[in-house]
Amino acid sequence: MTIIRQPSLFGIQELYDMAPPQKYDAIISTINLDKIYHAVTKKSRLGAPEELNYAAMIISIFVRYVE
């Protein structure tokens, strides 16, 4: 099995030094949310109501993993 080494976005010390809002902005700004948003948005009138804030739900998932 091959090991893939991926460079990190930030050093661990940099993340500790940032305030939470700065940390979230820095991480989320590097992720292409458009593709994720398009994949999870409602495509039919059946199911969940359309008032759901899909963008906020996507961002909250990334914030959860950071914390």
C-alpha cells in the first residue's frame, strides 16, 4: 500500500495562535464550497423544506472537525 503525503494547510501552532473566528475563516476560505453546496442542495419539491440553510450546515461540519 502506498502512503500519500499531503502538505498541511496550516501548522498546528498557527492554528493554536489564531482566534476561533480567524481560524474558521482561514480554513473555510481554502475549501471550494460551491461543489459541495451543489451536491447537497434540494433538487426536487419532495423531502426537506427549501428554507434550510445548506451553506451554514456545510460550514458547521468543517467547524465541528476543527474543534
